[in-house]
Amino acid sequence: MTQQSQQAAEKSEQERQQLYTDDYFAKGHWGLKIWQTVVAIFGWLCVIVPIVVTVLSFWSAYDPRVPHIWTYQEGIFEIKFIGVLLLFSFVVVSLFAVGMTIIQNRKRDRVVEQWPTFNPINQQKRESELGRFMTERFGDQKFRESVRHYQVKPEQNLDTEQIHDLYAKHDLNDLDD
């Protein structure tokens, strides 16, 4: 393999691994950096300014020393109404979260932390027996894991209950206990 083709292959590999690039953080690209920074600052101002105006106007309804932009009673009423709705929503979500936490903890205590529902010793025996069966049927494990395409012969297909029968033959079926 020539050095150029090797470099091209490495570059191709790097391009595949690099799914996303952002020129903002790369060296150079000053026009892009300035433009994106201006847009980001403008966006944050569009969020912060209305919030500050609303908070100051609401606060000035109760304290005349605070400068206010507007003093409409309908606006003050709407802010109170939204506050009540948000408080109600917070209470409902909190009750739901606490309730679901209690339910999940009880379920975990009943189900998850019980003694295993399978015999761990038999599980290891089942894995080794299944490994032997697959090696006999389809070839050794190293071959099975390294081959890219494999055509299964019709006689190699598994019957519906074949694995279950294999476990029963070696007395490894925990479901029958």
C-alpha cells in the first residue's frame, strides 16, 4: 500500500469517526465567530429583556420606588394567574414524581431484590452447553464471531424447541423445577 493511499484511508477513517465539526471552535473563521456571537447575544437579549421588564413592572405595582415600564392592571392580573397555574402544575408534578418513586421503590423491594429467579450455577452450565452445541453446529466461536457473511445450510436450522430440549436433556431447565 502506498503512503498516499494509506493517508487517504486514515483520513477517510477520521472523517467517518468525526460525525460533526463546528468551525466556530476551529482556528480562524473570524467572520463566522463574530456573526454567531452577535446572533447569540441578540437571542439572549430577546429572552432577558422581556423578563426584566415584566418582573420590574410587576414589582412596581407593590413598591412605587421601583421603576416601571407599564402598569396595566390586566397585565398584573395575568401574571398572578400564570403564577397560580405554574404553582398548581408544580404541585401536581411533584405529587406524581413522589408517588411514582414510592411505587417503584416498593416494586423494587418486591421483585428486584428477591433471590434470583434462576439458578446461577445452572446458568453457567447452560452457557457452556449452548456454546458446545453452537460449536458443533456452526463451527468454533472464533470463526463465528469473525466471519462477515455466513450461509446457513438447511440442515443447520434450529427446530422450535431444540434449545429447550437440549437443556432438558442435560437437566438444566430451571422452568421445570
